[in-house]
Amino acid sequence: MTTSSSERGVSLGMPELPAPAYPDDVRARLEADAREVIARYPDSRSALLPLLHLVQSEEGHVTRTGMRFCAEMLDLTTAEVTAVATFYTMYRRRPSGDYQVGVCTNTLCAVMGGDAIFEELQEHLGVGNGQTTDDGKVTLEHIECNAACDFAPVVMVNWEFFDNQTPESAKRMVDDLRSGRPVAPTRGAPLCTFKETARILAGFPDTREGAVEATGSAGPASLIGLKLAKGEAAPARVVHPRGEAPRGAPPHEPSPTEHLSSHDAPQDTSASDRSHPSGPVAEEGE
């Protein structure tokens, strides 16, 4: 039995056929939304980013049809739209799950346990980087810095923060997402699906009760530099290794308002720890 080149994913250099258009009812609805977005900008071209979020909210990723629609609405070429859609990682180019679970594996999160979280989630979900579970619920990926280093290691779900994670808490969270149980971010608005998130990012109001009022803020470790720059004295704080406390001190559970940093002790999960040397060490000149 043989397979065709298209079935094997091999390109013979033939040009693609034009992208199909949206069905008439979908096109009419998206056009109304698109004109509302375009009206916000003095130059229509500036509306491309939110329009890409808009078409992503329709199918869960930016399709060739969606890029054709953006090009037609903004009087751009499809090449111009494609150049933008392929540059920004927030635009998905293939079908993905209802929940985008991104594990930060940049330096600090990796040292604090992000590498271990990502590895265990891959095994737990049975997917690799950028892949989606069979039920279509979760797409897993490793991502660069989330700008939340004071709460490392950090996992994001549809761009909402889940701070101070461990492999166990991350696995419980994805299990809850897949089963439909309520999952609440550490801070910020309550979760919604990736399509709903994309529509909000396109600039349309979030009408869910309490979503606008929900907010989050940087933690003490992020703000200390700003306080010092303003001449404020930094309070002294003794940091103890994770799991340890001063002798005789009662256990302390931080309140939500404290939301203390997890920068207490790095975990041996990074490939740079002593148990996993990066390579042979030689003296200078050897």
C-alpha cells in the first residue's frame, strides 16, 4: 500500500489553492465585529492585531480563511497578514485545546521547578510540546518568561496566572480542566476558554460577572526595586529554605493579600544543578 505525497505531508512545490471563505452567516457576524474594531484606529492597518484575535476566537486558531478575511477587511495582502500572524506566538496556526497550559521554563522558573513541572505534565497528559490531549481540552507548551518571577515557578492557562506551582498542583489543575471542575487562577480574572479569551483580547468587553473587578498585582520581590528607587527602606526578611522555619516558630500560612514570593530555595530540577552537569569541566588551557 502506498501513500500520496499529501498524505505524507510532503510538498511538491505546487501553490496552495485560495483559502475558502467563511459561510455567509459567519462572515456577516465577523464583518460587524471587525468594523467596530477598525473604527477605533485612525489607520485601519493598526487593527490587524485585534482582528487576528477576532478570527482566532471563531475557530480557536488563525486559519488561512481567517487571514484572508483580515486582508480583505484591511485592504492588505495575505502575505502581509501572514507575516504578522506567524511572528507572534499568541496566534495559533493549528487547532488547539480549550485551555492553553503554558509552563514557564525560563531560567528562574526552571531552577525553581518549572522543568520538572513541564516534564511531568508531558508524561501525565501523554502529549509533547505544543500538542493537544485527545479530548481537545488541553494544549501543553513551554513558554518564555511570564514576567512573574517573584512567584516562580509559574504556569499560565489562557494567559491567567497560576503561581508557586509544583508538579502535583499542576497535574491536579489540568485534571480539573479536563473534567470540567472549576479552576481558579491565583490572581486575575476567572478562567474562560481560549476562544473566549481571544475575543476579549480583540477588544470586546468581558461580560462575565466579577471578571472586570478581579485583578492581580506584582509581588514584593517585583516591587522592591521600585520602593528602593523611591527612597523607601526595604524591610528585612529572613528567608528560610523551602519546608523549613525558624526553630520554635509557629507555621505561617500567607493570606491572599500577602501572596509572598516563593523565592526561598531553588529545587534540583534544572539541568544546571550539580546532579546534572552541563558538560565536562576543564581547567583553563586544557
